[in-house]
Amino acid sequence: MVRPRKPRRIGYKPEFDKYTPSKDRCIELTFEELESIRLIDYEKLNQQEASELMNVGRTTLQAIYKSAREKISVALIENISISYLDNDCYEFYQRHGHGRGTGMGRMQGQGRGRNRIKE
């Protein structure tokens, strides 16, 4: 017999049952904030790896990441749209063979874990 699930405690129930952003209000997320979220949460890089890719210090990345997460949490809770702000203060970098859709895992080729390439 399966043990009954213990109730989880939450302090907030959403007002709506799906996320449909407001057309009246909008939060602006800079490209660097979006990139920090992409690298840390989506690509699962640690802060040191992400800061090296973005060419900023780790503490600077932490501040960017914190700002992005605060804006996103406000947008989700208050049902506000998110737009991206192009501040023209960035450059693109190339990362070959990494990321979603390329068939290469984050650790592959680095000699760590199950995906180690044998030479």
C-alpha cells in the first residue's frame, strides 16, 4: 500500500490558473540579465563559468542574476509582460558544440563524469 502524500505548505495561491501577461504593464529585462538566466538556469552552468563567458566578475554576475530573478518573479506573480531592453553594451561570443540542440552535453570533452571522451 502506498503511503498517503503529506500535504505541502504554501503561502500563496495564484489568482489565475495560467500565465497570460498583461497588455497594460511591462517589465524590461536587459540582454545581460536574460543571458545570466540562460547560462545559470537553462544551461546549468555555475556562476564562475557563466561569468567567464560573459567577461564579467563573479560578483558582477551575481548582481545581474539577482536583478533578473527579481524582475522575473514580479512578472510571474503580478502577471506582467516581460520585454527585452537592448542597451547596446554587449558583444557576442562563440561556443562551439555546447548547449541545447547541439547534441553535446555541458561536461562532454572536459574529462569529467559519464560523458568523458576516451583518448
